[in-house]
Amino acid sequence: MRRLVLVITLAACQKQEPAPPPPSPPRAWAAYVESKQPSGNLIVNGGFEDGVAPWFVPDLDHWVRAPEVVTSVARTGKHALRGFVEAAPGDARQMKSGAMYTLGALPFPRHVSFWYRVARWEPANVPQYILFVVVVSGAGGDNYQLRYFVTGPDTMPYKEGGNVAYTLVHKGAPPVGGWAQFTTDLHRDFREKWGRVPDAFESLRFGVMVRYDADRVKVSKPLAAEVFFDDLYVGWAASKP
């Protein structure tokens, strides 16, 4: 009887041991994703061929303008996401137009890329830019972010602090017309800005948008920006051109 109790106790202890960490690169996850999407893209509907969903738009208020899926401009396929913002002289608010995407708790992806096309770029005296953001959220709702100023500002418009870090990718106004690609290594960027690659989180959010900030200084003249987004990719391997 004593021997039987000992065996049961050991088995129970073994069950309580933590599961080993996923291999790097996460082959099991990669195989699963590729079985669903041969490209290995963790983003479903990255080309907006099926509308906006499962992308989502933050709650609409005075500073969020809903994007739209259009057929007039597309890099591949027949559709792209259009973001548009504008302001009149004297406006004193922020406005953004774009979409967010949520992933669950999986091994942190390494590569991101997307294409954007600027149709209008009429800045004023306030920060105006194309933004890509990564939000890492924990179980308690706390999060930390890495925001990329893809193009627009001549200098970094904000100081880092709190739960937000920034990267200025391209200085100055973007060229109008023609598609341009944004790509980056998230592992490298998070090590540089936060000291490590995230490994314990509840969810990841990715966002693309065009935005201006006039909450500190009133707009001095008419302002407008129109940007199209297409072929968004997030994965463990680099995307194909």
C-alpha cells in the first residue's frame, strides 16, 4: 500500500511541472499557421479582400475617423484600406484613421511588413504622420507599446516615457503616389527599446493609421492626408516581396 501511494504522489508532482517553452523558431505554430495560410501570415485578411473584419476600428469619437475598404487603389488583389484625416484652421484636437488587429498569446512574431500609398499629404503646423503600433497586453490589462513614425515628422515629435516607446523610421513628408514598403524586425526593436523580446502576454495588437495631433497647438491652415494600406504581414519568417 505504501508503495502504491508513493507512485501516485510522484505522478501528481510530475503533472504540476511547467510545460517546456516552445522551440525557437516555433515550428509547431509555424506549421499550424501555414496549414491555414500558406504564406505563414498570422494576419487574416491582410489585403482587405474580405472587407475590414477581423480588423477593427477603435471606438469612434471626435478623434477617430473610420477607414474604408476601396477598390479604386490596390497593390495586389482588388482592395486596399483607405485612411483619411483633415482639419480646418483653428481646430484643436487629434484625429486618426486606420485599423487594429488582435492576436492571442502565441510565440512573439519577428517580422512585420506592409505597403502604403500616399494620395494626399498637405501638412500644417502640427505633427502629421503614418503610424504603425504594436501593443503588448498582460493579464491585468496593463500594456506597453512600440510606436513607429513610418513617415511624416522631421524630428521625433514626442519624448519616450511610461508605457510607450517610439521609433522614427523616415524623416520628412512622404512622396505622393506609388507604393512604399515598411518592414522591420520586432525582436531587434523590442530588445533595443524594452530590453527583451516579450514572452509572457495575453494578447498582441497591431495597428496602421494616418494621424495628426493638434491637441497642444491649433491648426494654422487647412490640413489633409489620404493614405492607402495593403498586404499587411506578421510572422516568424520574413515575408516575400
